[in-house]
Amino acid sequence: MKNIRNFCIIAHIDHGKSTLADRLLEMTKTVTGKDLQAQVLDDMELERERGITIKSHAIQMDYAYTGDKAEFQSKEKYVLNLLDTPGHVDFSYEVSRSIAACEGALLIVDASQGIQAQTISNLYMALEHDLEIIPILNKIDLPGAMPEEVEDQIVDLLGCDRSEVIRASGKTGEGVDEILRAIVERIRPPKGDPDAPLQCLIFDSVFNPFRGIIAYYKVVNGTFHPGEKVKFVATGKEYLADEIGILRLDMEPRKEMSAGNVGYIISGIKTSTEVKVGDTITHVSNPCENAIEGFEEVKPMVYAGVYPIETEDFENLRASMEKLQLNDASLTFQAESSLALGFGFRCGFLGMLHMEIIQERLDREFDMDVITTVPNVRYNVYTKKGEMIEVHNPSGLPEITLIDHIEEPYIRASIITAAEYIGPIMTLCLGKRGELVRQDYVSGNRVELIYNMPLGEIVFDFYDKLKSISKGYASFDYHPSEMRESKLIKLDVLLNGEPVDALSTLTHIDNAYGLGKRMCEKLKELIPRQQFEVAIQAAIGAKIIARETIKAVRKDVTAKCYGGDISRKRKLLEKQKRGKKRMKQIGTVEVPQKAFLEVLKLD
């Protein structure tokens, strides 16, 4: 027990978490030979392509301590459990779960970029859980590194001693041995009693098509062996522990798992709803008195409808979503139906990147082609009777005459940038109805801007625009703050007078006219021409605020007439005219999938 250390790696995006994890694995000889490749722990194809971590990954290393401190005997074997975490703000839930299963954290800061927004927010999360922080200055081999300046920033932020900051390079392997020694010396061993009743905290799970659902857990108290009957406290279900073991690059079975260790359990669970992240595993024969305090409930930020392209694929989509939810606990979904798209699901995501990744994973892992509707956030609608209704979808809005007022979620956004980009960033935030709370100089010419902004405004393309106007130097982080009353109205899109519910959106009254006009123009480009005229209209209630017309494709019916038989030509043209009139009455317009996606990217 005293020789176990559980730690995670936290940092901003691209500060070198996965690369440094590679060096730690290489140094401890956990991964050798052909298995050693860049981003070893990122096992998803998508992660490698994009160069980002999406899932937190657990792996165990053995380390023989070679330090000179008397209390730690040299050459003694230590077991280090590493959890590599994502850096992107959309996957902060993954980070919170990793932190809950650890006693210490490596805080990595890029020596060329300094402290960023996400560094600060993950650090606060770790301090709330009372973790021991080991500050590491990474990428010191870069030509643009500023080790002295960034070290000052770390000392200011943590209030630690300069000697505690370890300088390292994930690329060259410099300082890695020092990091391993610091993990052993500074991080406390896990607390727990191997003889107490069994308590294991589930922090993740994966679906294996051959072995059922595999749960990953940290043993808090007690000891257990394969073949014992265990119980999942939250669901009350009982299973036989077929196989238990530790997580190396592959799963390694063990005959015993005791307090403080991190491992996996295979018990032939078939149904995905029976495993909940944050649940407690205990013995059936000697159960624990109460469950461990699990993780906080995930709060989705962005809601969007996900529909199968073919209606008959609905059940397959449900099964795929359930399997995906196992692996990504921050995904929430419930069934819904739409007039335009048939049956599908209303899903809750943590942000736009999260939505994009889920869409991509559905396509790659489960071969599911889906249509995603315009994303929106959760609103609180108060009726004139004094009732409060939660609305996730504009089509669920009550009649406008019954609404008293609507509240929308606001966030507290923190933007850290170089001083020269302050002007354009402020213009961007004001355009998104942001209110400047304060601005602080962090160090040198770096400024932190704190804004209150509506979440609905940053859902689409705020992050992309922020990156482009600051040439990639601005970092962004946000926290939900409050619900606030706003003047919001529902904007509908009509095709030939028929509303397309998948394109409806809730927007602020000041932006409605501009948005309606841009949506109509965009759809005019994207919808193919028909044999009859198609009217595209944007409407607020019964009032039409914008219109575009797609002209009809006209077939030359008189082409086969020759000579001057004018009455024959007139007869054919009259017939065509009647046909077009009838077609207009009964014709329908298919909206291509591309149109749904393009409308999201409106400037």
C-alpha cells in the first residue's frame, strides 16, 4: 500500500501531456520495442489524427526508486498508476473523474507559451480534491522557450518554492528521472484499509464485443479476488467477478486487488445501463455500509438532435449510443421525433468539439451515418401562469402568447491573450453580447479578460473566431454562472410555407433579422432547383422577415415543334403551366444533409 502512487497529468491543450507520458512509460520500461510510438496512450484512431486526447487513459508502471532520501529506500519497487487526461475544455468531465481517482497531479506548463486558461481551471479542480501538485516546466528544448519567465508565473500561481519546479522535455527525455523521483517523494500513498469491507470507485468503462462491459475502478478499501460475488451499489445488481487485474498497455489478470490499486473487472455484464460511472463495487457477503461519494452529475452545455438518415436504423442508433455512453459518460440522450427527420435522439454535449467527436465516433466505430440538427442550449421558459418549463429544443416552446419571459444560461469566460490582441477580442465579445467584468495583467504583456456571456452565443463558432483573430495565441475557458432573463424569440424557416422544425432556432431579438436573412441566402445556395418555384422564408411568429426564391427549372416543351404552328406551341405551354401549378401544390422539397451542417457555420 505504501508503495503505491496514483497520479494524473493536467495541462492546457498542446502542452505535451501525452508526449511526457510516453517518456515516463519508456523510462520505467512499461512499454518497449515496437509498442513504443508517439502518443502511446491515445489508442483511438481519431485521437492520433487530430493529435488531441479525448479519453483519459489509465496505465500502471513499476519504478525502482534511486533517490538519496533516507525515508525512501533505494532500489525499492514502487507501483505508479498514471491517468493521462484530455486538455480541451469540452472534455473537462474526463479530467474531473481522473482527479477523483488520484492523490497527486503533475501540472505541466509549456515553457514557450506559459500559463493558459485551462491550466488554471484544471489546477483549481485538483486543489479542490486536495491533490499534491508537482509543477513541471515542459518543452525547455524549444528555441522559443522562456524558462525563467514561465517559472516566475508558476511560482506566482502556486505560491511554491522555485526549487520545486522541475524542468523537463518530453521530446528529449530530460528531467524525466527527476519527475519519477518527485512522484515517489512528494505524492502521498493512497489511504485505505485492505481489511475493511470492499469499496471500489468506478471511474470509467468500455464495451468489448467478446467479453461484455469492462469497468475500470480504484480500490478505496478492502481486498477482492476473482470468482467472488460482487454487487454494484447504485443499480443493486450482483455479478461474479470472472477476471480482475491491472491496466498495463493491455489488461493483465491478477489473483488479488487490494486497497489503493487501480484495475479492471470483467463480469459478463451485457446491458450498458447497469454500469454507472461513480458507482461503488462491494462484496455480496460482506457489503460496505455506504457508497463512496461519486462524481458530480454531468451538466450538458449544448443540445442537438441526432437522427439516422434511414428511419429503420433508429434501433441500431440507440444501441450505438448506449455503447458510446459507456465510454463517454458525459454524453446524455433521450428519444424524440421530428416532422422533417422522423425518429431520433435529443443529445446533450459538453461543447461543439464534443459533438463533432461523437458524430465522428458514431461513423467510425459503429458505421452510423447521422444528421445533426442546429445545436442549442437549455432555456427556462416562464409562462403567464407562473409555471417554469425547461426547453432544449425550439419546437418545444409554448405559444408566444402564453410566455411571460425566457431565461438563458450565462457563463463566466476567462480569455488569456497577448496585449496586442485585446482590441479585436473585445469587439468579438461585445458582438456576442458579452459584458466585461475585469481585465488583469497576468505577467509581462499577457492579459486575462473576464467576461459574462450568454452560452447560446458561443456555441457555434466563437472559439474558432477567437483563435483566428489572436493568431492562435488566445486561450479560452468557461464555467456556467447563472440563468438570466433575455429578450429571445423563435426564428422559423419555411419552405413553400411549410416550417422545417430541424432548422428552427431561438435567438436574441437584436440578431434575429440578420440571422434570418443569412439563413435564407445560405439555403438558396444549398437546396437544388426543382421543377417549380421554391420560396425560402424566415419568420418570427406570423411575421415574415426575410425571403429568397429558388427559380424553377424550365423544360423546353416546344423543342420538338418545328415550323410556324403557333397554336400547337401555345397548347403545349398551357399544359406545362397547369402541370407546374399542380406540382407546386403537391411537390415537396428535400433539404440535403449538407444544408443542416452549413447553416451552423454562418458568419
